[in-house]
Amino acid sequence: MSDLPASARVTVVSVCFNSMAVLPDMLASVPAGTPVVLVDNASTDAAAVAELAGARGARLVRNAENRGFGVACNQGAAQAETEFVLFLNPDAQLMPDTLDELVAAAERHPHASAMNPRIAEADGSAYFKRHSHLMPRAEKMPRGWPEADREVTVLSGAALFVRRADFEAVGGFDPEIFLYHEDDDLSRRLRSERGPLMFVRAALVQHLGGRSSVRSPEVAALKAWHMGRSRVYAARKHGQKFAFGRALLQAAAQLLSPAVLLSKRKRAKQWAFFRAVLASRKPG
């Protein structure tokens, strides 16, 4: 057991993409003395991010182009020298004792490789990742936060706490996954190669959800395109049957939904998702 305070044992890594609307509140929630690395993926507000990072004493990694969430997380983690890394979305906020509780849980569960705290939505409701397209339905977990610490089958990347040694041992996030399902893929590899995944009941993170970047048809289409590609790639990687066919059926069903006709943003999103899945079909 280390004598260092939790704030000195954890590096917070956050990936920014036009996130200035939420980034100041996230940084303000991080306890003093905690190393923070911001990785800016070619935001249009990059100058403001740099100014904020300087004012808050955060280390800044600036990318000349958007390299994707997983690659940017790897860049941030490469700057860390602490025992633990917490990957935290810009639209998330820590409670004063969040890091203390996560580090304490790591001490209680020394064989666990990575953890999620309780993640609360903006309205206070419970968010709990209970399933993934990369795993069998038999591993699907019950809805809602577990009543106590327990092993889980997959983790959310919104607030993913990991032992740095385990993260490095599995090679970090898969650089082939630009956006979406990268946390599922990492979870599955950590669980199979390094140790159990845990839910930590006492630790809490507030997550605004979907506010890490601006909302527009263009941004929605960009995200949906990468979601479609990642869905097929990651499902194939983890041996899921009919990865392309299942994704295509879902994409077609969503595209034909009446709700899509009423929203320019939803039309852009679902059309991009459909095209990305279609583009993932293997030749021959």
C-alpha cells in the first residue's frame, strides 16, 4: 500500500474535440495535485484549450488532425508516470472523493485490471454499461448500478480507471478503432489477459453525456460513420458471428425509422452509419 495520496497516484487523461463548453468544469472537479493530460484532436477552439490547460497546470498534447479517441487516449497515457490512469470524458465531473474511492477499491481488489465508478447522467439517473456488441448475450448484466462492488463484463470509456501496467501490457486502445467500441475492445482484452473488471459502488462521476463536442448534423454524421466502421471491425475482431449482416440490418432499420424524417441531424447520422456499415463489407 502506497503512502502517496490518491491525487498523486492517478493521472487524468481527457481527449478534447471542440469541448470548451464543458472542459473548464471537468478540470475544476479534479483534485489539486492530480496530474492531468489533455489531448486536443485538432479542435477549432484549440487556442482556448491551450490557454485553459496552462491556467490549470495540465499537460497538453496537440494533434494537427483528429486522430481518433483511442489513439489520443494512448498519447495521453504515454505521458503518465503514475500507477493508475483515469480516462475521463470532457463532459464528466469528479466528486471530491472519487479518486480516493477508486484507489481504495484498487487496494481492495488487487487482481482487478480496470474499473468503472458509478456514472450518473445529467438528470441523476444511473448509467451502467451492461452489454456490448462484442460479447455473448449470456454475459449481459442486469440494469442499474449494482448494490456493491462486483465484477462486470465490460466497462464504459466515459470514466475508465485502469492500472497503467495492465493498460500498457495489452497495448492500450486499438489504434484501428477511430471512435466507438474502443472501450468495449479494451475491456475485453484487459479481462481476458490481465484481470477482472470491477464496478466500484462508492465512487461517483457525473456525466452530462453527448456534450464532449458540439451538436450538429456534420458532427453527428462524422461520429456515426466511425460508429458503423467500428461496429463491424470490432465485432469481427472478437469473433462475433454475422458481424456485417447484423450491423447492416440495424443500420437499415434505423434509417427507415419515421423519426429520422423529422430531424436533419438524425438523417445525417443514420445515413452516415448505414454507408459506413456498407463500406465495411468484405470483398468477394
